Amino acid sequence: MSRMLTFAKAVNEALFQAMSRDERVICYGLGVDDPKGIFGTTLGLKERFGAQRVFDMPTSENAMTGIGIGAALNGIRPVMMHQRLDFFLLALDQLVNNGAKWHYMFGGQASVPITIRLVVGQGWGQGPQHSQSLHAWLCHIPGLKVVMPFSPYDAKALLAASIEDDNPVVFIEHRWLHNTFGHVPEGPCRELLGKARVVRQGGDLTIVASSYMVLEALRCAEVLAAIGVDIEVVDVRTIHPLDTATILESVAKTGRLLVADGGWRNCGFAAEVLAVVTEQAFATLVCAPQRVTLADCPIPTSPVLAVDCYPDRRSMAERVCRMLATDPDFDKLFPPLETPRDVPDKSFTGPF
């Protein structure tokens, strides 16, 4: 039986069920036991499972990640939380040179079953040091799985699968998704890591996206459907390993590809998808594949400036129509939002 839950509640439920099933699962990180519970995702865990399994940590990301990796090597299954991916940069040495390589270096005799939750995305002027989506860096590392769910169902199912995986998984959440709603089963559920999903069928063009960009792609597709443009949307869900088969099948169907990514353009995730398609399915393309990404500049703190840095439904639609050689009135299709300039729309209720 399923019911409507927020993305944050789905994450919270996945943690509750994982910790109930397996006493080796622990959850720790900055703010885990805070009254706000990291956007609500860790609320009630400490009360249910106790301070031995759910606890705050010092502001020492590198050290605490090393402790988590050591615990994982000794039979614990840690879920470590960082409220911003930017802060986790201090711990990259532990993850890249230890956690990601251990299984390989020791001939498969040891594993590091640690799940690291990171938060990305914009809002209220987070600026250059607090809103960086650096997932493409992590995709470059052999031995890491990188998950970026869009729906509440996938938040629960993919987090469950991440916790059960015997090697490191980086689970990236966009802060603008935490209060979105979707159908989520009451009981345990899990999805295979490394499998994409077609979330909207279409015939004119494929948009490949992940995380919050899937929501923007679906909104773009809905608006353009009114002028007869039929877009297919592929949610990659796991960006490493990447399900290239689903992407190639969709592009073979539509003949056109647009990749929407919340990271930067240069050497980014969007570039990897374009490379895969041009290498393996060039003959199916009827026009050059395109991408919409962050501008190659630091994110400004000013909301008025920041809003123009991020790809959104309108920037996607403008690129789609250029690829289809059509020129609608974009100001009519996308009237100004009646909201502050750094929130997604009227349905958004926070937190940021």
C-alpha cells in the first residue's frame, strides 16, 4: 500500500526501516540530532534507536569520514550526513583514497559499506561556497556509486539499496526536493542502483536529467506539450554507474538529445552523456545534441543574479525549440513566477 509522502519523510522512513532491520546501521553527522532533523530527514531516529546509533559529530569532516570508513571495515554500516556537499570537500581524501579503493586494493577481501548523504542546490543566497553541485567529480572515481534521486519513492527505495550495498555510495539530495510529494509504499522497498527510468514518454526529443532537473524537465515538457512538442524525459537516478542503455534507447526513438544538469558545463556530467550518445548512437541523431547547465562562473549570492545562473524549464524550452526549429512566444509560455526569485514556485514551502 502506498500513500503520499514528502521526499524528506521518505528518506526518514528508509532510515527507520534500515535501522530496524539491521542493528549494524548507524546514522551520524552534523545536525543529525538537531530539532529540525536535517530538513526533517532524521527526526525521531535518536529517540527510537538511542545515542549509540544516532549522534552528532564534531566539525571535523575528514576525521569523521575516516572513522566511518574504519567502522565500515569492521562490520558497521554507517550512514553519514553532510548538510552541504561543499563541506564534504574536506573529506575527499578519505573517500577517494581509502573508501573507494579498499575493495580493489585488497582483492575483494574487504568492503566499505558506508553511505554518505550530501545536500546540494540553491536557495536564499547560498552563494559560491554553499550551493555547488560537484557530483561530476565523484562520478570520476572508480569504486564509488553516486545516486541522485528525484522522486520521494526513489528517495526511499534508492537509499535502502545504498545502505545495503557493500561498497561506498554517495547519496545526493537537492534541497528543493525535500518538500515535494509522491506515492511511497509503506513497507520496505528498494530499487537496483545503476538503472534509469523513463518518467515521461515522448517522440520529438529526449531530455536526460537527474535530481531537481528532472522536475524542471517535466515542467518544461508540460508547457511545450501545449504547442505540440512531445518530449520524453529520462531520469538517470544513479549517475555512476550510468544506465547508458536506457538513454541510447530513448535517443534512438526521438533522434534528439538535450541533457539538463545542475552542475557546471566544463567537463561535467552533461558532457559525459553527450559523449556516450555521440560515440554509440551518432547515426540515430537528426541534429547536434545539446546541454543546459550552470554557467561557468561561481554562484553569486544575490538572488537576482543567482536565478539566471541555474538551468530551468524556460532555458530548457528555449534550447528544445531551437533544436526543433520553432520559435514560440516564450514570455507567454513562461510568465514570471509570483514568488521570490530564489524559490522554485508557489508550491514550495521550504526549508531551504
